[in-house]
Amino acid sequence: VPWPQGTVKKGQAFSLAAADGTPMPLQSWTLAYWPDGSIKWTGFATTSTPGMSGNLKLSTAAAPTATGQLTATDNPTYIQINTGPLQCVIDKSGDTIVDWMAVNGVAVAQKGQLVCILQNGADDNPEETHPREKFISTIKKVTLEQSGPVRATVKIEGMHKGITSGREWLPFTVRLYFYSGETAVRLVHTIVFDGDQDKDFVRGLGIQFSVPMREDVQNRHVRFSGEDGGLWAEPIQPGAGNAQQAAGQPIGGGPNYGLNGAYAIWDDYKLVQPTPDGFTITKRTNPLSTWIYSIAGKRSNGFAFVGDTSGGLGLSVKNFWQSFPDSLEVQHASTAAAQLTAWLWTPDSPEMDMRHYDIKAHGLGPTYEDVRLDLGRSTAYGIARTSELTLYPTAAVPAAADAAAMAQSGTELPMIAATPDYIHSTNVFGFWSVQDRSTPFKTSIEDSLDSILAFYEKQVDERHWYGFWQFGDFIHSYNNSEHEWYYDFGGHAWDNTELGAPIWLWYSYLRTGRADLFRLAEAHTRNTSETVVYHLGPMMGLGTRHNVVKWGDGAKEARVSQDDHWRFFYYLTTDERTGDIMTDELQADVAVAKFDTMYEAQPVTPIETQLMQSEHFPSRIRVGPDWFALVSNWMTAWERTGDTKWRDRILVGVKDVAAMPYGLHTGQNLVMGWDPVSAHLYPLPNANGDFIAANYNLATIQGGGELGNELSTLLNDPDWQRLWSQYCRILATPTGVSLADVLTQDNTTHNEGNQAQYYGNGGGNPSSIPRLAAFAYYATKNPAFAQEAISAGLRGLGGGIREVDVPLVLNNVDEIGSDTNSNSQNSLNAIEVLALCADQLPTEALPPAAGGGRRGAAGGGGRRGAGGAGAPAAASGSGN
């Protein structure tokens, strides 16, 4: 929950009440600070009772006596958690992430381990086999991160260690979340790939637990979930249709039951989801016998249970079918301890292949750099993946309705959220508008924004944008001729945060409060913050631009991985894993100095080399988007910690740019010298030794515009306010008018371009012009800027969505005739213009967007989008 600046001080107590006024247990901690030291964001934890409904009321008042019963004891060699009904022990060394869990004193799960099966080589030839080795977790560090009356969090760090070789690789972090009075435990699992993508192929990756089996075999049960509340449930020794047994209730023995009975005993079970559209359940009696097909379904939501009538363990994998190929497996159910495994990458599918999609580049040049195998850049080394699970220790076999509820809850974790109006009133996250349909004009804009979001929600399913490494992301560019996204074309495939897609999605959620948009933004953040960001190695802190393989593009840039993308999710959920990522991003200062983003598009000149040597700065960066991205990391660190050293790093660069002849417009492509130690920026002349004034299309379209706007109020620095005002007023000059002369004059007058005359002149930044003009209106109140912003950013928003039918495509799909760059930029412009130009908006409705219709075997229908066969449609200003 955010707070307006100056309203909540350190040490503030809070209280929470249900809709009927009943006090609720509450635990709180600070997430961020305002520049004046007041609290900006607070994290809260509570527990609710079944059937609770209505709004909760959070107050800044003395909290009532805590009703939480959770205790966490940090011993020298282990941590012990007691939630009331659940007891758990976590050892600080060894090979288990959970030693044991008990419900009401009865152990129901033991020896929780991480497991990996590593295969040496790819199965490129069906006649060949490759050696495999099993790896299990080895614990390096265990930390009790949070201990309170409501919630306890334990962080476990370690490596996977080979059973035979002793090799340690694949670093992991597991967090366990415990809640007062609850038996359910949330588990967040992260791995970082640190292998050789040409040799190390993961064949299986999972989490497994041993489950004690105390009752006779006829009283042992297995459960798997399907979709839409469906549940597959069987005893391991099914009888002759005993309804009590089928319901999971204990039954007595007889001549047909027991180890020597007439009925077969099924020892092993598995649900395998090899694709997003189909799963099978099979079982067998023993390893010497065949697997028997039981049933099949489409999309399992990822719940499994094994246990007996005295207790057991259920687990749910969030986004299970979306993250194929995965599986749930039960083994040894007839023995004294069954084994329950959630395979996040199932051994029943081909190996995990991390290699690039080709062994050569395809002439895409410096704009879309494609493969950089020769420089070691198209590598998976350092990328990560986070999975979320919920563990359900039980004191009995869960009834069908209870098991289905566990499966649903684990799939869509409940979250309490503040309203859009309240969050907006606190002035966090810069300038954005709450959804408003109070006039025909606003209604038409909101309809267009909603249609774009609905299109992408539908595209995820229509285009099957699923998979362990892919789910959550979109494709970047569209091929109108083939009615297909460019999933296989160099630098045009996976979007990888290009042009602010995460900011667009989070603004869309914030302004509406819609749960479906939260899930869409959450999945996008969880994917892109892990799979396109380097979490260790020399490129730590940088991200990868769009490519066929998520991490395959040779361009590694801070703008892809900046904290401006992730802090929405962190503050709205308190997610500690995202906090880790944002802390790691501070390493980008050094990494960006090692990997020159313009090394090919704008090679270092002899003059630049000489300056670097004489001025003792080691590298170059662009003020936007590179430096802007670093600033977003420092700004987030400043607000998270309250430590002004991060603010001071921002101010060092601000003062340096303010002293340059053309401010934020200084240098070809805004390239400047960079010292990662001191954070100083240096002006660089061109090859002729001249300092030039320039525009650059990428400077503000990947979070830079939003950052500049937010800093104008957060930093409260006159130099930045002058620089940003100048940048927003003067984007491009017409032919015959020198940009350098205008900027030089503005350094004295501070009011050049005050009539919006330096917009739309064939330069500047077409994609971000509307929101920059909108900020210029906010700063100057000159209606000319508002009219420019409204005309460029709201008129004609969106595009006609049309259907494309078979046989032009494999399955009937929708298309919009534009790419993700255009849609994210256009939506951001609209959201921000509505906020910054609120008092200048017209009232009449916009005409409907053209281009709707249908294409199919009969032809006809629809406006043809930009881009023809063989060339991706280009968004205005998408560029380099």
C-alpha cells in the first residue's frame, strides 16, 4: 500500500478491520521512502476466514493486540516454524530444503529436495544416447528473512550437486512463506543457468518430498487436478466400487485388500503435460510392469496429492499448463514412504535445449544485431527462471471439493489490493490516469485501450505463447502477409520489454484494478525479469533485446532490465524475488561499461579513444536510454533504502549534462563518456572534433519519458527540471533552423519552443512526442502543447481488429495490423496524455477505428496493415 508524501512516518502503527469491523491480524514492514524520509510503500500480511467478503479497512492507527499465533525460532543449525496447526523444520546445511512438516504433531512430509537430471549432449540423433546424472540440492545459506505474528519467510540458497560426479552447478534460491493458523506454505523457486549451453542439457528439474504412509494400502490415495475444477482421484488399491473408499474415508480390510489381497496395488502415478493443450495420467503397479493409460485432459492446473487417511501432502504449481513441459509424479505409494515430485521440466519430454536458433548471423546489422556467438553474447549463461508452488500438508485425504479449492487457490494466489483511486491519489509511479468514461471522448479512448488489451490477452491463447521459458511474453513484430507474428525472425521475435511493454501493462492494471490485467502484467514481469536479464557473470544487470531465443540477441542493454519495469510488481506484492533482481540490477553500472551498446552502430572514433585515455573514463553510454535506465535503478534503490548515495549518483550525472552545451541533446545519438565508479558523464565530440546537438529516437521510448516525468517532481532539482523542460519543449527543428542554435538560445531564455513549434518536424521521437508534449503542457500550461499531445496521442488510437479464418491460417485468429511496439507506445501515450492534459480534453467521441472485418477462404474484409511479405511492420520511432 502506498502513502502520499509526508503522511506516514517511521514507526507508524496500523490496524486492519473486516467489512463488519472485526479486527484482523496484521504484520507490516517498510518497502520504500519518500525523499523527505516519510514512508512511501508499506507491505502488509494478514490472514482471513473462509467466506469473508466485502472491503477491508486499513487505518494508520494503533494496532489491536495481534491475534497471530506464528512463531519462528532461529537455531544455530536449523529454523523451526510453528503456525499453530503446522510445524516445520528447515536445516541450515545438508541436502534438504525442508527436513519435515507435521500437522498437529503428525509428520506428513519429509526430506524436501530439489532435483535435477543433467544430460551431456542433445538428442539430435534418435540412435544415440547421452550420459545422464542426477543432481540434488546442497544448502549453502539459510536466512530467516522475516518473523512476525502473521508471516514468516525463510530464504534458502544453494547449488545442485551431482550424485556421482560431485559437480556443483545451477544455483538456486527457494523462499518458504508461512502464515499464522495456516497449514498451506507458499514456495518460490528460482534457478540461474550457469552451464555450457552446448553441453549441459537439463532433462529434468523438480522439487520432491517424501510422504510417510502409515495406513493399510486400501486407505492410501492419489489426487490430480484437471481444469475447470476437475479432479482425478483414486485409492492405490481400488476395490469393488466402495463409495466410502472413493471419498477418501478409511475402510476396513478383507480378503481382497491388503498387500496379499486380490485387488491390484498401484505404486506409481504421473500426470504429464507435454504441451499447453493436453495431458495424460498413467499408472503402474511396479517398475517391472508397463504403464497403464488412465485418462487424458487438456489443461491441468497443476495440483497433486498423495497420502493416507491419517495425512498427506498436496502441492500446486502455479501456471502449470502454461509452463509446459512439466509433470506431477507419485512413486512408491505402496511402501512406507511415497515420493511426490513436481517436475518443473519433465523427464518425459525432450531435454531443455538452451542453444541459439542458428550458428550464424543473418545480416540484420547494427539495428537488429541477431546472433553474436563469436563474442559470447548470445548465451544463456546467467539467465534465470522462477516458479511458484503452494504446499498443502493435510491431516487427512482432502475431500474432492477441498482438493479442487487447493488447486484453484494455488493457481491464482489471492491478493488484497488498494483501489485505483486510492493508489492514484498518492502520486506514485509518475503521471497516469484512472479509467474514466465520464464523456463520450473519454469513453472512446477507454474503449480503444481496452480493445488493445483484450487483443493481447486473446493472442496469448490463440498464438500459444506458452512454455517454460516463454510464458508471459509477447512477440514483437507482425507479418501481415502471412498473418503470423515474426516468431522466427532474428531481432523481431520475443518482445523482451521492448518499448516499455511492462510499464504499459502495469499502468493498465493500476488505472482499472482489473484482476485479469494484474495476472497479465504479473506473468510478463515474472518472465522478462528472469529470462532476459543476466543474474550472474560479466553481463550481470544487463538485459537482452528481442530475438527468436529469449536471450539470443547480441545486444545487451540496461534499458531491457531496468528497475522501472519491475518495481510495480515489487511494491504491489512485496515479492522478495523481485527485490533480489532489483538489487542485482545495480551491477549494470559496471556491465554497461564493458558492453558498449553502440560498438557496431557508432564505432569508437580516434578522438573518443584519446579523450577516454586523457580524461580517464573507460567507456561510452547514451544518455537515453542507457543512463536513464541506470538512473531508474538508482532511483529505486534510493526509495527502497532511503540511502541518499543513490540520489547523489543521479545528481552527479544531472550536473554533468547541465554543463554540456546542448543538455540532453548533446552528442551524436546522445552518446557520452561514462565512468561507472564516479558516475560522471563526459561530452564527446564527433569525428571532426565538434560537439553537436542531436535527437535520438530511443532516448525516451523505453521508460525514459516516464522516468523524466517522475524525476521532475521526485528529485526536486532545478538543473533536472530545466533539462527536462528543454527536452520536452524542443524535440526537432524544421529545415533551415539549427537545433544547436535553438538550444543555445534556450540556455539563456528557457522558453524556446513555448508554442509547440518544435514538434513534428521530421525528427525527435515520434513515438513519445504525445506524452512529452503533454508534460510540456503540464509544466507551462500552454494549450498549444496540449493540442499537440491530444492530436498526436489520442486521435486515431488503436486499430481495427479483424478475424483471419482457415485456410489462410492453421486456426482462426485475430490480427490488429500493428506490432507490440506501436500498441504499447500508443497506449502509454493515451494513459499519460489523459492525466497531464485533463483540462484540455475534448468531449465528443472519436470515430471508430477502421480496419475491422474478416479474412478467410472467401477473401475480403479488413484494412491491410503496414509491412509486406519479407519485412516486419515497423512502429513509428521503434528504430535502433
